[in-house]
Amino acid sequence: MSVLILASLLGIGLVLLLAEVMFIPGTTVVGVFGLAISLAGIAYAFFTFSSELAWWITSGAVVLNLAAIIYGFRSGVWEKFSLKSSLKGGTYDDRVAGLQVGMMGKAISDIKPYGKAMFEGGIYEVKSESGFIQVDSEVTIMRIENNRVLVK
């Protein structure tokens, strides 16, 4: 019966350590609990068996736990949790590519102060520098700053 209890304590501790490293990394609660159960198994071995056998059990448990942890880190499970892509966007992402200061266009909506205007076949969101501009009015690009087209 004592061998069954010892095997259960060491096995549960090993399984919890593996679970911490491979399935739920970063929580540390499961890992600490697994380590505590493994230490309880080792203490049980010292209380139940002879000192020499208890040291053999301790060394075997340490080797198995270290092997499990090393295997967990080398198994590539961390690759599933790591970020492999990054955002490419920014404040300037070519929304106003092809537009230049001084270009003439046509308002295709009321611009009060924001609206839509067409320049060389492309439709762009613009902001009026001079207040309200009616639809179908001619507009001129006065400035382009931070993806914002200012017209007059």
C-alpha cells in the first residue's frame, strides 16, 4: 500500500509539472502545486522506507522531474504560444498616394468640414480649410498632412 501511495504522489506531481510546462505555461500555480506534491512524495519515502531506498527514490524523482521539464521546453510547445506576426500599419499607409498639393478636384459630397472629393478618378476623404463647401464644387488641395487632405 505504501508503494502505491508513493507512486501516486510522485506521479501526480510529475503530471502537474508537465501540465505547467506544456499546457498552461505562465500560471505557476499548477507547477508549484506539482512540486509540492512531489516533495510530499519524497518526504513520505523518507518516513516510510529506509534511508538508502529513500535517497534512491529521491534521485529518481529529481531525474524524472528534470527530464520532464527539459522535454517540455524542448518539445516546441512554446512555439504555439509565441507571436509570429506583427502589425504592419502605421500613420502613413499610402491612403493619399498620388495626391499632390495644388491638384484640382470636385466635391462629390457636401464638405462640412469633412466630406468626399474626387481627384483623377479616385475618391478621397477631405477636410475643408474654409468651412462649408457644396457638392459639385471645384476644390484644390492646399495641404496633405498625416493622411488628411485639406482642401479649399
